[in-house]
Amino acid sequence: MSDQLTPEQTCRKALAVLDEVEKAVVGKRAALELVLLGVLAGGHVLIEDLPGLGKTLMARSFATALGLDFTRIQFTPDLLPSDVTGAPFYDQRGGDMVFRPGPVFTQLLLADEINRTPPKTQAALLEAMGEGQVSVDGKSHQLDPAFVVLATDNPIEYEGTYALPEAQLDRFLLRVRMGYLPPSDEAAMLLRRLDRKAERVELAQIVDAEQLLAMRTSLESVEVSADVVDYVVALVNATRAATQVQVGASPRGGLALVQLARARAALSGRDYVIPEDVKAIAVPALAHRITLRPELWVRRVSADEVVASLLTATATPRTLPRQQDAAGAAAAGTGAGGSAGGASDTPSPARSNPGPAQKPAGAHR
């Protein structure tokens, strides 16, 4: 393992990775950031969108920039679990049964069109995602510590597909949608293709697997204040109490919010989380974890819209930097003619956007 990184060092490396990937994937900075947040947080990402929007290109580009071994599996209706995880075979030279690893034994796996394969094969992959290992014939085989899955899902074709159940969707840290490019970005993409006079974009390696693991470890030094934890709990509980929701987010959703918020804070060059970090990743982290009531499908109400409305309805905490919090407490105790509760309800710019040198009060690592 390389030397321990600080969140600031992780920020510089992560931004360099994004800049490199953006050479191949044009006009999708927000989606690229979400995917990188999922990789930094040590989770798996579901990319759900229409064909031809660059999902495979994005996965391959991240593998190159992150220095990870890349494997792609095209999921089909006749794919068997052993085609993913591997299977034992008879070694004629030694006369023994030897385990032959499958394509899941890699560092970055692209599970292309995961909804086209039967549930038994889906379950084999999701076991590897959840446990970080593959069990065959009673023996466990560990996957690479940097193992991450980017799975794609086509939301418009349902014939011959097997939709992922909610319990399996919960295994993904977040869900990302790319969408069409604006006309100006689409024109820029075409011009880049004409200028380079080649089909593929040659990208450079920015980090390697060892550095990626160090970047993940650096997130543990990003502090989370008690009021941000309460905010996360309030959001998760709001999904369970909402009238539009049949099944709310599991506790795994709260863990995903915290870890993704830490990753976003590090990507912003901070070693502490603010409520805006939670807001920015709440919809991608929670929308795929809830089950809406059947009547909402008729009204064409999406889970993204429900989570966004819950986000608006949930009160946002004011995270006071430590220095200002201590100064405010001293002023409340010693100020003449003032009361301890006489602070204005409107936060000052310093409170709503604390500087890099200030950290929230009551932070936890």
C-alpha cells in the first residue's frame, strides 16, 4: 500500500482522472463525477439509460485512467452463472479438479445489459458484488480489493429481459443516468472525432489500483458532523413515511449517503461533509432503493421525482464551523444584555458556506 493520502491529495488525483476521462466522454461531467464518487466510495454503479449514449465508453475510459484491469461481460438470456464466476475443470496432467476463474476476477467489470440475463446469473454476480468473493464447490475465492462493477441497464426494452428485483438493486451504491447531449456538446463531440482522425481516444493512466485504494482509505479522515448524520437519517426515514412510497430505503441507503457525501467532500477539496454534499447525491443514492405505490406508475411519477420532493420537504441543518460555534457560545455566556437564543434565523454567508480551514462542530470520522 502506498503512503496514506489526505483528502486534498485525493481531490487532485480525482480531478485529474475526471479531466482525462472527459477527453473521451464529452459533455457529461456531472455523470462522470457521480460514477467516480461511487468508485471512490468503494461501491458499484448502475448506469441506466438509452443505447448509444456512451456507457461502455465511459466504463472503459475510467478503467484506463484509474489503471485498472478491465473486463466486459455481455449479458444474454443463455448466460450461465459459471460463465461469470468461473467453474472447476478436470486437469488431465495432474488428475485434479482445478478452479478456472471467470471474468468476474478483474478490477473493473462492465456488466453490459444486466437485465438481459436470468435471475440465477444475476444473483451470481450480485453475490460477488456484495461479498467480494466467489464460492464454488464449498471454497471461497477472493476478488481483487479494487473490484468494482459498472452495470448497464436498458430501460426501454422489456421483451426478453429480467428486471432486477428491489433487493438486488439495493446492492448498487447509486444509479446514474446520462441523457442526450445538448446540441453544442454533440457538435463538439463530432468535431473531436474529425480532428483526431481515429475511432478510439487514447487516454493516459493517471493512478493505479494501489493509489485508488489509498484514495478510498483517505475518505475515512473526512469528518461528518452529528447534524449531518441526523439529516441523513431524516431523509431515509422520509422515504419510509411518504404516502407515495410502498417500501422505503433500507439502512444500506443511509450508509450509501454518508460514504458518497464523504467522497463528494473530498472531491471538493474538503475534509468535512456539509449538507449540500448529501443533497447532491440523495437522488442517485436513494431513488433506486424505494418502491412506489402502483397507482404512481399510471400517473407517470418517477422515484427520482419522489425523492427530490422529499429532499425539498426535509429541513436542512445549519452546520456551524467549530471556530464560530465556540465564539458564539462564549458570546452567549458573557455578552451583556443579550440572550443565548437571540441568534438570527437567517444564516450568514460564513455559516452557510464555511471556508476550507473551518470544520463543522461535533464531527465524527
